[in-house]
Amino acid sequence: MTSVKNSVAGSLESSDVLVTVGPAEGEENKLDVESIVFKQFGARIRSVAEEVVAASGVKGAAVRIQDRGALECTLRARLETALERAIKA
């Protein structure tokens, strides 16, 4: 299991996304998505998040996404940054 500490990337400004990562109980990753465009893009946001978290190799992380209409490239960048910060020693 990867040791996960609390980390944050992004902001709650319009067209941005705030990603918060912290330790979860067990080795399962937990994903919580909140978005102002959830009805239209919620499935894609969740899919991208699951892909990025899986690619990072992190286990036992609680990932919270608070989207304010960010582009997919911004979401990916914020996720990668928060995850990298969460696993750095």
C-alpha cells in the first residue's frame, strides 16, 4: 500500500477544479465527484479521474473532486499534481 498524505491542487474559481487527496481506510481508492456540470459531464469526469488514479499506482487514497467547469486537461493536471504531492515523502 502506498503511504498517502493530505494534499490539494487547484481552486474553486470558475473554470477550475479543486482536487483533495487524503488517506482512505483500506487499500481501496475512494472517489467523490461534485460538479456544476455533473448532469452533462459527470460520467466523463469520473472516468478520467479513475484513469488518472489507476495510472498513478496509488492505493488507499480518498480523492475528492470539486469541479467548477474545468476542461479535461485541467482536471488531469490537477489530479496528477494532487496525487504526486500525496505520495511524496
